[in-house]
Amino acid sequence: MMRALFFIVLTVAPMLVGFAAGAATAVIRGWGDRDVHVDVVNESGQRVKSLALNVESCGARNALARGALEPGDRVTFRFMVCGEGVYELRAQLENGTELRGRGDYVERGYRATQRVRRSDIVSTVSAVSY
């Protein structure tokens, strides 16, 4: 009986701890998350009245919308694509200026940042490594 307990403590317990640590790391780092994440940051110095993200994937089109975004704030759009797709961000500033980002290509698991500035929208897209 003592030998079995000794075996469990020295082999099974460390394996369970290792598995739990690996699972926690995967969740925290977002590994395996197949959604596309688009972070929008308001760097325009004024309030963004509205945001619209138009997404196209597998011939289907979807529109995601968000209301006001204060200067310096950020919001994340999260959506699925079937393999690959494109999206375009539109923003209307408080002074009435309408900005349109360039269309960006994305695949499942990609992460993008759209920076809404005074006269344009700057985009950065990166693939998440698994």
C-alpha cells in the first residue's frame, strides 16, 4: 500500500500538475482560439460616433456595429470566418468626418489592430502562432 502511494505521489501527481499548467497557459495565451479579433483604438483625439465592421467570408456578408468610442478607448470585434475572409472598418468622428479603412485579409485565429486617427485608419494584422 505504501509503495502504491509513493508511486502516485512521484509520478501521477507531477503529470497532473504539468497538464494543468499547460492547459492554463493555452487558455491564457488564446491558443486554439479560431475567431478573428479586431481591436479598434481611438487615437483621433475626438469622440468616434459610430463604428461599422463589414466582414465577408465564404460569400456571406455580415456587418458588426458599435456606438460611441471615447478618445483613447478601445473595443474588440470578434467574429468567425470559414477559413479566410476580408473585413473593412468604417468610423464616423464627432465632427462628421467619415473614415474608411483598407480592406484586410484574415484567416481563422488572426488578430488585428485598427487605429482610428484624425484623418485615416491604420491597420496592423498578425497571424497567431499555435
